[in-house]
Amino acid sequence: MTGRKGAIPWLLAGPNLLLFTVMVIVPLILTVTLSFRVYDYSTGIGDAVTLDNYVKVITDPYYLGIFWRTLKIAAITTAICALIGMPEAYILSRMREPWRSVFLLVIIGPLLVSVVVRAFGWSMLLGPTGLVNAALQLMGLGPVRLLYTETAIVIALVHVMLPFMVIPVWTALQKLDPMVEAAARTLGASRFTSFRRIVMPQATIGILSGSLIVFGLSASAFAIPGLLGGRRLKMAATLVYDEYLQELNWPLGATIAIVVLVANLAIMVTYNRIVESRARKALG
């Protein structure tokens, strides 16, 4: 009887574990294996094992520049989302029904629209004859080249990733009793002091969690950099795409993918330790 009860969790988790193995573990193992293969433009993928792909990716300034651009854009996107998402989540936490539900729907609603559709929308808004440049011309600032720049990528990424910052911060603020802030005001604390000493420590947990999500998704984004960055302004995901489908150099594309994955995992593990440390301090 005890053995049968012990098997129930495995039976329940079995389908998910099988799906995870087939969809994640097996492709990852195949990608790692492929990254060590040699490639020749005349004969294709060979059976020999080599580290030349990793040496090339790690030492070539071209690839290092693309990696740096990817991390920089992801970091800028994360910072802007935190600056916008924190006040937005704070306002949301102080709202009452039914306005809270309406405002929450406005935040989550864009997630129902395809990223590709939103990227095309931003390409029309930021184009030479788009609404943004038309507004700038009316203000006498002249047309500005926005499309196919890092600025365009950051703007679109912030629009797409903002809900992933607002929701964790709002969830963290939901655990804060409003009466604690009111008690601080009663005892003579200013509005700024009560916000800094009571609200911010609780919100920091959500900000760190949201930053982890936003940074990881931004660093691996493909559709937005591909559509708004053009062919010359590459990021890691578009570089992998080009190596696989344009150059047909699958081993090099696999190597780039593994390097980006390892870099993202290292950043996420560091972030996770920071989140756990701040959570322990905030929650005592």
C-alpha cells in the first residue's frame, strides 16, 4: 500500500517529465553534440570533434560585439521596465475594484497579440513616414532615424516585456498590509520615508524577480530584433538564425546558442541568489 502511494507522484509527474525530456533535454543534448562537429563549406558537417567553433566564437571580435550588444540591450530594457513598472504596479496595488480589474486587463491585454504583429506595428510607427517622425516634424525637430536602430529594438522590447515586470512587483506589493504604511504616517513619517522604508523593501523582491524574467526574454528575443533591427544590426538570436539558415553552418550556430545559453544561465543564477538574499532580509 505504501509503495502504491509512493508511485502516485511519479505517475502524475511522468507525462510532464517525458514531455520535458523530449522537448528540452534531448534537443539540448543534440545541440551540444552538434557544436563540437567540424564544418566545411564543400562537404558540410563532418564526424570529427573539434573545439575550434568555441575558440572562434569566444575570441572573434565580431561575435563578441554581438554578444555585448545583446546583453546591453537586454540590460537597458530591464532597467526601463523597472523604472516604469514599479510606479505602475504601486498604483495598481492601491486601486479598488472595478478599476483594478480594468487596469490589470490593460496591462495583460497586449500579451494576447502576437509579438510579430506588435513588431510590425512599431516598424510603421517608427518608420521615416511614421507617426513618431510626423509628430517630431510638427515640433520642428525634423525626421529622426529610428527604424533599424538599437533605440527601436529597446522601445519595442519595453512594450512587450513590461507586463512581465509589473505582475511580479504587483504580486509582491499585494503581500504588504496598507495599514503598515498608514501607521508609519501616523507616527510622523513623511510620505517619501514611508515609501522608502516600507514599500520599497517589499517591492524590491518583485523588481528582482521581474528583472530576471525580462532580462532572460530580452536577451533571447528574435522577432523584434529581426524585424526592427534589420540585417545589419544583429543580436544573438538573429545571429544563430543566420548561421543555421543562411550560412548553413549548423555547428557554429549551435556553438553560439550554447554560449548564449550558458551566459544567460550564469546571469540568472546570480540574480536568483540576489533575489533569495533580499527576500530573506525583507521577510526576516
